[in-house]
Amino acid sequence: MIIDRAEVVVTSPDRNFVTLKLTTDDGLTGLGDATLNGREMAVVAYLADHVVPLLIGRDAHRIEDTWQFLYRSAYWRRGPVTMAAIAAVDMALWDIKGKAAGMPVYQLLGGASRNGLLAYGHASGKTTDELFDSIRSHQEQGYRAIRVQTGVPGLKSIYGIASNATYEAMEGVRYDHEPAQRGALPAEEDWDTRAYLRHVPTVFEAVRNEFGSELPLLHDAHHRLTPIQAAQLGKSLEPYDLFWLEDVTPAENQEALRLVRQHTTTPLAIGEIFNTVWDYQQIIREQLIDYVRSAVTHTGGISHLKKVLDYAAQYQIKSGMHGPTDISPVGMAAAMHLGLAIHNFGIQEYMRHGAKTDQVFQQSFTWENGFLHPGNNPGLGVELDLDESGKYPYVQAYLPFNRLADGTVHDW
Ligand code: EZ4
Ligand code: CO
């Protein structure tokens, strides 16, 4: 089973996606997601110029060997571009192996450890009323766990709030928060940590009063706090029993989590911008987090993220794989197969893709009563319609950035 062809497909149905498609000499195809939001074309070049030529003629069965070859032979290790490119190859090879075996990928990973994957969605609103409506509409769509983000009085725009204006082009589809905006320059947002820290606990109090104590609630602080501010937030949210508090500090300083942990029992999730096990080494060993946020797409694929999660399992740390709209249907499928198979699954983030995206990518997953299942098609269960994808060329889009009131650039 020799890799005969490798194509990098860029498409922008509702947003940009980068997909690697491998074809073997016996005609099997495999797909891998390589989408890196706002920096898509860097991964396209990495794949097309430096990886595709190395794949032709290789044995498609040798997933681990190919992973090690791409990681070690590059010499320049880690980083989001490299690891997204390797992830795409890894996913595509698992897809092919599943098709060759006639089994869904989760069977090859050890079989199902559960019936379905609890998933959470993104409720948001500028005001409490808008937020309540959004929570209710998520419950109507079947969600049994909900991330809560709101506007902060005094701030114009803020991470996590659905902006219908941004995606008018989507013909009625409401993305509950799509941060990357199409255009030549990134949008500028404003930020005030003290106002945020005062406001957030009042929101969670209102939500608990309205929706009761049962509903699992999550919140994302999006790397904006210092360790002591993060500790304060964790402490002030303790009465509201969060499922998790995400990305309280910029993720690159692992030690910072020690201070946060000393002060609060609010469960912590981190890692959506991590890309290897090395980023997690200390925080897993010291049990500084409760959930691993990595996406299969950004962490070297199924093979590498499984190693991270097996390591985490020894410390009772669970998965909470990243699943915003910038993870393509292929990356989401990979997450679902992995999540179904591992023992230490925690929760899966799940935002719906737009209607055009669902036409470009034919998918086999199911969504019932708040639970996802990848389906039982051989491989990952996703096919790419090249005629459809060809209709939507790449559109420049950037994630926004933040400035404080005095003009200083701040973590977004
Ligand atoms: O900002 O996916 O938890 N989810 C998030 C996302 C990220 C985007 C970045 O591409 O923080 O909304
Ligand atoms: Co996040």
C-alpha cells in the first residue's frame, strides 16, 4: 500500500480550511486536517513544498515510522506549523488504515470506551438577556454542557461573543463565536482585566439562578490574566461550580499554573495552542491542570495526542479536545474517534460548521441528546467533495488582537 499521490486542498466555504488528501496505489484515499487559523498558507507551503515530496512512494501502513521520520528528519522540531502539517499526514494515514481494514478508526485505537461523547457548545451574549437566550437555544439543540461568555460593561468587543455582523455572508447561520474575520487586517479589540474580573462572577451567579445547579458550565479566559489575577478569578468562581476554567494565563509559562493551583479548586483546562507533549510535561506531572485542550489537528495528529492523553491518564487528567469551527470536519472526526477510544475522555468542544462546509465535507458523525459519535464508516468517515471545495477559494482572514486603554498590545 504505497502513497501514490498527495494533494493539499485549500477551501473557504464558510471559513478557511486546509486539507491533505493522500491516495495509495490501490486507490484508497485518506484525509488530514491542517487548518491553522489565520496562518493557513504557512502550513500549505510546509506541506506542499517540504512534506508532499517525501511522502510519495512511502508505505502508507507505516504511521508511526512516518511520524518519527517527519518529526526528526526536519531537525527543526515542534511549533504549530510543523505539528499541524505532521498531524494532517498522521490523520490521513489513520483514515487509510481504517479503510484498508474495513473499520472505523476508533476500532483500531482499541474500540469504544463509551457510547458517545459528551459535548459542549458556546453560548454568548453582550447582555445577560442575550446570554440566557443563547443558553436556551443551545439546550434546544441538545447541548448538555455549555460554555458561557459575555460582554463586559465598558468594553466594546470581547472574545467569545457571537458577532452576527461578522458572518452576514453565512446566510442566516449563526456561528456562536467565530473570531477570525475576513479582511486584510486583524480587528482591534479592547481589554480591561479589572472590569472583567468584577463582572464575570455576577454573570455566573445570574446563570446559576436562572438555570439551576445541574447544568455543566465552562468559561474561557483566553490567556489574558496574570497568575495572581487567574487565582482571583478561579476563587471568585468557586461558588458556581464550573466544569472548567480555560486558558487562565498565557500558556507558554507552565510554572505559572502552580500559583493558580495553590489558590483555587476550580478545575483548569489548558492547551489549545500547545503542539507537543513537551508543552504539557510539567503541568501534567505536577497535576496543575484537569483537562488537556489540544486538538488532534494542532498536536501532531492522533498518534501524538494519544501519547499526551495516555500520559495525562496517569495523573487522572482528562481530555477536553479543542473543537471550534477552525477545526475542520476531518479534524473533528479524528477527535471523535480518539475520544471514543481512550479511557480518560472528559468532554468534547463542538460548534456546528456552516451549511456550505457540510456540503464540501460529507460526514458520518451523529449528534444525539448532547452526545457525539463518529459513526461506523471505515476510516475517519469524512469525504471531501473536490467540485464543491473548488467553488470557494482561500480568503484572507485574521484573528483579532487586543489593546489596553493606554494603547498597549495585550494577550488576545
Ligand atoms: O480562539 O479557535 O476555546 N476556544 C477558543 C477558540 C480560539 C480559536 C482560535 O483559532 O479559544 O475560539
Ligand atoms: Co479556548
